[in-house]
Amino acid sequence: MLHPSAVVTRAAVREWPELAWDNALHAAVAAGTLHAAEADFARRLPMARRATFVAGREALRSALGQLPDRGDGDSYRDFAILRTARGAPQLPSHVAGSVTHKDTLAMAAVAPRGTSLQHVGIDLERRPVERDLHSRSIARKILTAREFAYVQQWGEDTIEGRERILLHFALKEAVYKAIDPYVERYVGFTEVELEFTDERPRVTLHLPETSVAEVRIEAGWALEERWIVAWAGSHR
């Protein structure tokens, strides 16, 4: 589990014809699944990115609405979730959150930021199928030597092996999101190393920044019928 108080939600990525988008955004604002400022932001996005942004914000807004009440009268309904300079969701300061999307699905994870948990990351990948074996493996691009040796017990070009490779990819993507506020730069795949013991990944950061020297990462995943869902939380 990402955090005892974490909420994970999902929303469908819906494509609309260009002329139908304005009505769709108005309807989402009226229904309360989208903030008016989020709808305005979506209108300025290229068509290729609009549907995923809207679905991500709908998932985030749903997740925020399910967080435990802080008791201070604040309402998430009036909070517009835009973007930070790094492109992450701009959430209330006391909330850690992340969003991901793949094909027709968007997912969001939020949790109260506390004395330990600081940031979270979530990633979504499609589980491999037989036709994916005709594509070149990404193992050598994303795995350290130790990780590569671990994956070889399934074989690089089997469904099981490809799934293990994608699991590494998804977990690393989740970790990148959870540590980005500390490093504020692109992190290479071999700068994060995963070791699996009893199916729980141990995360080691090979980063030069002193800002992550005392950061501890917890990560996990779930396999669904079609999806690999990975999450990570950074603690200090």
C-alpha cells in the first residue's frame, strides 16, 4: 500500500471531435468533475494532449474528494489543479499526489503529506501480449547489470520476461515522480536500481544530489487484467 491514507482513483480517457470539446468541458465543470480553470487550461492544449489532461484531472479531483477531512473548512472543490514548472500536478501544499495515463485510462494517487511521506509517484503500463514479442526488448536501455541478470531467469523474449522488464520500467517511472521535487531534473534509468526480495522492491538511488541523501523510497505494484500499476513514495 502506498500509504494508509492514500486514495487511488481512475478515469476514462475520452476523445471528442474538436467541435464537441467546448460542450464536453462545460458539462464537466457543471458536473463538478473539472474546475473551470482546468477547463480553460485544457482548451489551450493541443488536441493530442487534451483528453489525457482532462482524464487525469478528473481522477485527481475524485481522489482529493476522498481524502480525510482536515477539519479546517478548506474545500478541494474550489482548488484548481494546474501544473508546476516541472509539469507535475499543482496540488495543495499539504497533499502529495501524482497522475498517469496510458491509452484509454488515467489514474491518480493522492495522500496527506505528513512527518514522513513527502511525495508520491504512480505509473501505468499495459501488460505485454504475444505480439509485443516481435518488438525489440527495452531491457538493455533501462536495466542496470544487476537488474538485467535478475530478469534473465524468465528470458528476455518471453511474456513473463517482458512483463518483468515493464515492471522495472513502471516502478522506476513512479520513483522518478516521487523524487523529482528533490532533484528537478531528468533522472536516468540506471540512476535508480531495484532489487526484489519476497516480491517487494528495494529501491537504491545512485544520484549525486545531496538533497536525496536522507530520502527513503517505498514502492509497490499491482497486476490487473490489462495493466501494471506501480507506485512509490519518498520519505525523509
